[in-house]
Amino acid sequence: MAAMGVDDPSRLGPGMLLHRVGPNAVRSHAESYEPLEPGQLLSAASMPAAWAGDWNAAHPDRFTLS
């Protein structure tokens, strides 16, 4: 974080976090993920379609898919 000029995790933004999407391609999280509003995952009606599958597969008692 210090190399990014950030001294606290709360100062990180989605445009600052990068991930590799191919052998020669990098994207920021701002480009790859739609932002969520506070509380948006609490209701199926407001949940983005891109999140629904993972959200429905999640379980608080395990970290596996089955």
C-alpha cells in the first residue's frame, strides 16, 4: 500500500486494485465489477444478476461449493 501512496486500507479505491484477466491484460476492479449500494445484497429484488449465483451458493458454515 505504501508504494501506492496509501497509508490506510480505507483509502483504497476499486480503480487502484488491479487483477490479471489474461496473459497480457490487466484490469482494475472498477472496470471488472459493478459497484454495490449499501444493503443491495440483502434483497433478491435488488441483487445484481452477476452476483446472484455466487450469493445463492454461499453458506456461512462452509467455504466449499458443495
